[in-house]
Amino acid sequence: MLAVPSSAQLRYLILSDIHSNLEALEKCLELAEGQYDEAVCLGDIVGYGPDPNAVIDRLRQVTRTVIRGNHDKACSGITEAEDFNPLARQATLWTRQTLTAEHLSFLRSLPPGPLTLDGFQIAHGSPVDEDQYIVGPETAIPALKSLTSQTAFFGHTHLQGGFMLTFKGGFRSIRCSGAEDGCVLAVTLEDGVRYLINPGSVGQPRDGDWRAAFAILDDTQRRVEYYRASYEVAQTQRKMYEAGLPEPLIIRLQLGR
Ligand SMILES: [Fe+2]
């Protein structure tokens, strides 16, 4: 029997893959203001972007429900980023040197996913492996079958959308699109269907849309809402240049890839 979200009936703000992008985080919080009761973060708070310390401080004002991502592990020295590409490794080393001792300690203290909250689960990569990328049926179906709740939220791929599995074994992908800032898609959570929901990346989207992404779970309505928010990407890029971060990482922000 799968647990369904029902007891608290709250609206949860779901943030993932902020990646030290303060401008993107602030814009998401601004757009979501007044629309949620509690917030959670699926990891990768830092890495790539220019504001690791400020982003951690801002996130901790919003929530303490945070799990670790692979970049949080690498930037705090839990892992050595040996599987990262050279650009990601360069940004990781810069982040490690820039983080305060307190923030390094905070990152090291983050729990791994999956974490079971009030009727739903959160994971960074996959509920079956915190570092696994869920990109299609081969990885999504085993993860969907592993769920102990109807719905799990995951990040890591930086692709807003998700996957669903009906009780008869029907598999479908969820894709988002919408040119206007705000809610780009709302998905009603139906009985007998399991959901893997990726809110998208706040600070480094890779789905071809450069705008910051997040989601809101509405317990009362049994609905997930996907959002996009335009932010001052040029300001983030300027800070990255000043910090000496690799140029390809700076350019990709405006491309959403
Ligand atoms: Fe990430």
C-alpha cells in the first residue's frame, strides 16, 4: 500500500540544483512567495556558480529540509570529483576554496537521499541511488517500482519534467513547455499512478530553457505545478567572469544547456 500525502495538506516548494546561482534562487523565491508553506531542496546547492556562501545562507533561511547532491559532496571534500569533467572539476576546486569553514561543515552534514517526508520522497539522483541519472525508462521504471510513496521528487539531470507508471504498468514521460513566466504545467496526481517528478534546476537548467525552474506540490489539490522564472542571468555571468570560472560554464547559462 502506497502512502499518499494527506495528513498535513500543505503546499511544498521543491527546489533542486541551485548550483551557487543567487540571482536564480532569489527570482524563484520571489515568484513562489505566498504560494507555499514549506520548502525542500533536492541537493546540488553549490558547484558551477559564483555565490556558494550566499546561496547556502539564503537557502537555510527558507528550509532545513535539504539532502546532498554529488556537487555538494565534491565541493565539501566528501568525494574528490574524479568522475567530473575538467570544467566541473575546476569549478568544484574554486568552490571548495571559496566556501567558509561553517558552510563546508554544513555541506558535509547533509543527509543522502532518499528521504521520506510527509507522504512523499525526495532524492537527488534516484531513490535507488543518489548519484544515478534518471533520463528514460531504463532508469525511471526501476526507480518508480522502488517508491514507498506515490510520488518522489528528484533532480540531478537539470531537466524539468518527470515520469509516471500506472498500476497496469503503463509508462509515460512528463514534459513541460511554456513561454510565459509562472506555472508552465500542472499535473494532477491520480490514484493508482506513481510519479517521479523533476522540478528542474534553479541555477543551471539544461533543457533548452535558460530560465530558473522549480515546482510546487499541492497536497490539498493532489497536484504538482511546474514553474519557470526569468532572472538576471547577465549578472550571474558577470560574477562568474570576475571569479575566473571557466567560460563554457558561463555561456551555457544563457543557453540552458
Ligand atoms: Fe546538479
